[in-house]
Amino acid sequence: EALRLPKDATRPFKARAAEELQRHASPPAYEGVFADALPPDAELTVSHHQVDDYVTCPLKYQYVHIKRIPLRQHHSVVYGSALHKAVEFYLRRRAVGNFTSLEDFLKAFDDAWRNEGFLTREHEEQRKRAGVEALTRFYHEEEASGQKPSEVEREFGFALGPTKVRGRFDRVDETAEGLVIVDYKSSDVTEQKKADQRAKDSLQLKMYALAQKEMTGRLPARVELRFLESGLVGSYKPVDEDLDEARETILAAAGGIRARRFDATPGYMVCRYCAYNQICPSTATRE
């Protein structure tokens, strides 16, 4: 049976990409705000996601945070969002001493689920089962542990000169060794070595450690990535060099954003996982 392709499916990629970008082009007044470079001392507020997007590819930053080109929801985003909302529901109750049954916990996951972006109905059901399995494991491990979160979704903010950094910690624990900052991940990591390496390489965790140092004058005892599907925990003890790296990265990204430098920095792996690779004229994934 012939595929029912959209009318423009056979038109050249560049033409479709150009039309898509033009459709979301900024109006003249909007361009006036963002086209001109800002002074180096102009105030600018950034989050980890904004810094990470700019470091990954300045053009991606422009698409996401300035032009705000809408995207069809990806199934991995739906999956991760539902997991995180359920975990937040559970941890907020646990932090104040309220018991949550496994049934109520999984109901929070079901309530947060959206049937968007999945490849097929079977694919959606498979991912939902994986989420239930991951959360069931998480629930039993948490209930068996004696550690309750001190804070959940704690907001933070600090300034590096005119650059302000804002964000939230998924979880903060007060332990015998000191403060531990935790971020939950829905991605599947199945080897401890890889989990630890992901934590050590994480700009996000370095920024979290920097935030804690800037706000309290003390480093966290440990920062962690907790992978919900495997139950593995990647952790490390941050040092001053990590803070220097985070600080330099934030300031470099902020400088580029102020200067309105949004040139693409294509690479096969970067472009492969970019949500805009179907419309970006600079993508390295097009054959």
C-alpha cells in the first residue's frame, strides 16, 4: 500500500526548512529587542538548561529560547516528565512525614502521563510498563532507607556579576557527611562506571555545587545523579576546580548570548539528538 505522504513531503529539504524558520521568524519589533548586542554589563538571567543549550549549539539556544520554535512533544520528554512528577509527589510527602502507598504513587505517575509522541500504541504501553517498574523499585528502596529528603524542588539563585543564575535542586539531603544534592534522571544507565562518569562530567551538578558554595560558602559533601530505570547512583565529591569550570562555562555562555552570537556548531552526535535537526539548515545528520 502506498504511503500517504504530506503534499510537501517530496519537496527539497532546504525549502521546507527555510519555510519553517521563516514561519517562526520574529516580527520587526521583536527583532529589535534581540538582534542588537547587549553591553557586557547588562543584566542577564540564565538557567542550567539555557547554559547547556548554548554550549551544545548557540543556534539551538536561539531556536529554543529566543525564536521559541514549537516542537511536537517527544516520547522521551513525556516519559521523563511523568516520572519526575510522580517522584516529586512522593518526595514532598515523605519530606513532611506523610506515608504514600505504592498505589497512590503509581496513580500520580498515571495522572501525569500523556499519550503524546509515542511511535505506536505498543510503544507507549512498553514505556509505561518500564516507568511502573522503575517507580516500583524506587518506592521500595526509598521506603527501606532511613533517609528522608530535607528539601524537594528547592529553588536557588546566585549572581556572577551581572549574570544571575536560577534553578532548582530535585532533592537535598542532610546526611552525617554533610549536604547531598540529588538530580533524578529518566535515562537508562546500566553500568556503575558509566553512572559515576556521567555525574563527574555533568555541567548541571557542577553548577549545583557552585550554587551551594555561592549561597552558603560551603561545598556540598556530594552531588548525585540517580537513574530511575536502573536504580544506579552516580556520585562524586565536588572540588574547587569543578566550580571554576562551571563559572567559566556560565560566563562564556552569557557573553555569547549578550553578543548575540548564535552560529551553529554542528556535529553528528550533537545534531542526531537535537529536536530541530529536521528544520535546521546546518544539521550534520542530513544525508
